[in-house]
Amino acid sequence: MVLKNPFIAFEHDVYALTRQGQEELRGGGTSLSAADLELLVRADGRATVAQIAASMQALPAQAVAQACVRLARAGLLDLATNLQDDSLDFTDFFSDKPRAAPSQEELARAKAEASTGVSSLKEQGYYVCIARRRILPHLPAIGGGRSAIVVEDDPQLGALLKACLESEGFSVRLAANRNEVLSALREPPLPDIVLLDVVLPDIDGFDVLLRMRQHQALKSVAVVMVTSQATREAVLKGLARGAEGYITKPVEPATLIKAVLAVLGVQEGPRVK
Amino acid sequence: MSSDALRRELDALSAEYRSRLPAKLAEIHALWFDLASGAIPAARVIDLRRELHSIAGSAKTFGVAAVGEIAAAAESLLDPFWQHGALPEPAGRAELTRLIDALQRAAATV
């Protein structure tokens, strides 16, 4: 891969956080200005310099470009294309390599959540754990709407989930099997959320979840399991592997929309009763 | 999309699902008949379980609760067996036949 020079910025360039940039955002002791921090948050690997400038009031694109170069020189940003091979490599995504199991801490937390979650399932028909693994605050994509991937092998049910998300402004990609999951994940932009069925023709949804959580680019993408499996063990499995939400079938559109928006921290109410 | 538009789309999806359901259940019936008669390998029970699971999850969503409940009962009957590529014992097979027949009857009333 030929790396582009990140120290010359054009309006159409797309910047993303480097690993150092991610650590800077997570750390509590940053010395960056508020404007620089906002720029780091908005450099999401999808928005161009011009789109970021349009979203940051009173800042011309030239100033944003200069700030991007300055933050790139500090090692906090790089051109998204330069980071892509490291972050969007799917070569081993479905390999049979052994994958790390959830840690004891994750298991203990998931057990506690699963117990209350199953109670919630019985009472409300759904269970949501809001963004417990998200590191960065959710920001709607600049210059475009939110996007989602629906992994569901029943075509009518997939269409229903798609319609629900589209009603809230999401652009939706559908996947029904292993190859389609891989294609959907490879296709830009990275989704804001994935609705994930468990029983699929040639892959287990829990396995997809685990592999997403171990993938550089996908580990912070919100995942909501949408499944018929409502046992405590199944909820525990989903939560221990890092799902933000767990919704049981039958799918109630208003509940689904409410759960998705809650996971993403979007303050909108469901439109369908 | 407005709530009315979404509701219309969901209604259309529901109607489409119901119209396709009899054919889907006929496929399940044929698959079970082939499995029970030994016409296809017992390992194909995994396909039967997945089809029943799919119907169990989707039928209630599209307002055909009775079909969903019967499919869920049939799926749970296969639970101890499908991962081993095995069929239930004779009594279990008879019960499965009864449930799969009941599925088709329920679909006829949709």
C-alpha cells in the first residue's frame, strides 16, 4: 500500500484517529484545546475536511485542514486511507484461529446484567444495556445519515427490521449468511449499529459478535442481538461477548426502534405503536 | 418515513409473509417426511431445526402466533438431537409428525 502524506490536507481528505489519538481522547489529562478535541471526535474516518468544517461553526475549511495537519504532526490523526489496512483487514475475520474468550471480569459483569436482563425480558420483552463498551460518544455521521447492518436470514423479517431503521433515517445493508456479513462489514461506511440474529445458515451470530469485538475497526460498533433465544444463558453469552442490547423475537417495531435509539444515545421517540 | 408510511410498509410485509407461509410450511413438511422415511441423511435435521426456528421467530412477529408457537414446540423437541445429526426416538418422531401436521393446518387458517 502506498501511504499518502498526511501533512498536506485537502478539502476532500478524510482523517481518522491514530491509536495515539484514541488514547488522547480516552485519557483524562489532555492538554488539547476544546476545538482540537472536537476535531479529534469528528475525524471519524468518514467525514471529509470540508464536511467537518461545515459542522464546526465559523471555521473555514482551510483552518480545519491546517488543524488536521497539526494534529497529524502530533501523531494524533492520519489520513483514513493510511490507517485502513491496519483497521479494515478482514482476512482472518472468519478464520478458525482460536479467539480469546471473554475475561473473568466481563463474565462476572455479564452474569449480573443477564440476571436483571432476563427479568426485564419477561416484563418488557426486551433488554437494553446502553453503550457499555463504547469509548467515543456517538455522533451522527457528518454529511450523511446513520447507517446500520441487519444480519437476518428470514427475508421478510430482515425487510421489517430494515423498514424500522429506515423510518429513523438509517441507511441499511442486509446480510443473511457468512459471505454477506463479510461483504456488508467491508462496505463503507462503518455501521453505527448492527442488528444481529443468532441462528444463521452457516455462521453463529454470537461468533460474529465475538469476532467484531476483537476487530480493530469494528470493536466499538454497537451491536444489538435480535433473536428467539431468550434463556439466561443466551443473554449471558451475548452480553459477555459485548452486545449493547438484546431483543427477543417476536419483534415489536416500536420496542426495536426505542432500543436502537437508546443504545446509540439518540433522543427520539418511537413513531410506531 | 412517516409513521403512517412505516405502518403501511409493515402491513404489506405482513401480508407478503402470510401469503408465503403455506409454501414454506409445505417445504418443512416435505423435509420432515424425507428425514423420517430415510430418503435423506439424518444430518439434514439441522436444516429442519433451522427452518422451524426461523418460523418460530418470525410468525409471531407477523401476527401468526399460533403457527409460531407450534413451530417453537417442534424446534424444542429437536433440541437434544439436531447437534448430533440424529432424529428423535419413535415416540418423539410421532409427536413431531403431529406438530408438523398441525403447522400446516394452522397455516390453512391464516
